[in-house]
Amino acid sequence: METKLKLVKINSEYCNYLRQFDEKVSYNSGNKELRPFIGILFTIENLEYFAPLSSPKSKHLKMKNTIDFIKIDGGKLGAVNFNNMIPLCKNNYQMIKLDKKNLSKNEIKYQELLKDQLDWLNKNYVQIKHKSYNLYFMYTNNRLSKNIKNRCCNFKLLERKCEEYKLK
């Protein structure tokens, strides 16, 4: 199966930089240092966008898919929070390898979860891509309800800050 989406770990310094301008940027430090982000969801204006994954939680089973949120395999494998997607440049992330050897039981379990998530996401690539584009365009064209827009990162502001960060 061709991989269309990849798992990446985002540089926490970059996330901290963006958070100065938008408090909705997800945390990527401390206990969640290895929090993966799926990508590349889409490219707009030559920028790569990535959306954070959420590990499986019992609440996901009861939640509904929305314009800014999708359950992975009905919530059994977690979810994708499109409202928290951010633009990236190539120096701000590294690929997560899913073929590591000599792992602990917990690391093996986590690696298997990531493989299952990525497999499901790639099987549903068209839906994932459509959802990310749709949210982006509705947000940037001011077509979202106030409560959904308030949950979203400010994509255009973060794009400008991403460009500025590249120049640093």
C-alpha cells in the first residue's frame, strides 16, 4: 500500500514559537514529547500542514465526527484534531520510523497503535484530505460557526509566522 500520509514529530521549539501567537497550537513537550502529528495532509501556498493525533480514549467512541474532528476507526484508534493543524517547514519536523527493533512491551504496543492509525488514515486518505481542505477554506473564508472557528488555530496568522520562522 502506498503511504500518502506520514507520522512526524514536530520540533517543540517551533510549537512554542507558534503558541506565542495562537494559544490553540497543541503542546508538544513534557510528557507528550513524542506526540506524533500526521502529515502531509495538504499543501496550500507551498506550505505543508500537519494535524495532531489523539490517542484512543473512551470518549472518542461516543463523539461524532465533525468538520474539525474525525475518529480513527470509529474512535477505537484515537482521533485527528483538524482544528489544531498547523503549517510547517521541513526543518521543524522529523519522520517517525515504525520499524524500530529492541523495544519495550509498551513501546511495541505504541508502535503498533501508530501503524494501525497510519494504515487506517491512508485507507481513508480522500476523506482525510477533503476534511482538512474543507475546514481550511471554510475558516479562511469566514464560513464557520463562531464556536467551531473559536476552536481552530488561526491558519493564516500561523502561515505568516511559519514564514518568519523560516527566516530565523
